[in-house]
Amino acid sequence: MITNKRRPIAFHDNSGFTMVELLVAMAASLILMAAVVGMYTVLTRSYTTETARASVQQDLRAGLALMCQDIQHAGLDPLGTAGGGFTVSSATDIEFIADMDYDGAVTAGNNERVRYHLNGSQLIQSLDNPADPNDLDDSNNAVLLDNVSDLSFVYLDQDGNVTATADEIRSIQIEMTVQAPAGRAGTVARTLTERVRLRNT
């Protein structure tokens, strides 16, 4: 008698992954994730640095513009009796008189005596004492800019030569550097130079 024995049919489930395939996929995912995180970190750091640079540049320009605008009036003395001109003209400190109300005198509290200088890393504008026009009042100080690392004034005569004589000053070259933190990039610094021509000398 012949018996027909059928072999059992083996079914293979191809829908899953082997352990090796899973490990390879996980490793590839981790590598991709690390690359994405690294790129994000670099972009964030770059954005922080560029933002700091833009802020420093903007602050520097604004501070210089205000200082130049004031210094242009130095020596304003239409009646010739106010003593307009520079009372301090050093490499890091400038003080001057301008008869802004045209009354022939330095009027108390009228901001006709002005000084610019550094106090630590702050750019300070000092204005005259309301009680004494011949004196500057510390309570009338204004911080115009923080994080200033350098400020210098160079005084030039009508030929563009450096002069130490106050009456010969016709223009002033101002150089200022501002340095500010920029995250992990450390710090960013910007330097601007402006030349101010005096209107009243």
C-alpha cells in the first residue's frame, strides 16, 4: 500500500525585521539625529553672534552720532562773550562750551557746558550744573553707551594736522570701540571712526 505523505508547508513571515536590521536602523537614526542637532547648534550660535554684532554696530553708530552732533556746536559764541570753545581736550576726554541760547553767557541749567568721557566701560555725557554754569554736575550725568572698550579724540587744525592748542582746533577725529558678549562665541567688537568738522571755529 502506497502512502502519500505530504511535507508540511513552511510559512516565512517577511513583514518583520531581524535584530541586526533594527540595530543598523537605530544606528543610522542616531547618526542622522546627531548631524541635525550639530547643524542646529552651529546655526543657533551663528545667529547669536550675528545678532550681537548687529546690536553692537547699531549702538556704536547711535552713540557716535549723538556725540558728533553735540561736538559740532563747540565754540558757538555769537556775541563773543560766553567763552565758547574747548575747556578740556585730551585724548580720552573732551569738554566744551556752546552758547546755545545766544545770550552771550553760559546759562546755568541750559546744557551749554558739555563733557564726554569714559567711566569704566560706560560712555558718559556730563552737562552743566543747574546752580553753577561753570561747573559740571555729576547728578546731571547720562550713560549713553555701555560696553565701550576704547574711546579716543584726535584734534586737528585747519590743515588736518594734529594740534594741542585749543584755539587751533577745526575738526576732531573720534574713534570708539564697543565690545559685547556673544554667547559661546565669546565677544564681538566693532570700531568706528568719525571726523567732526566744527561749525563755529
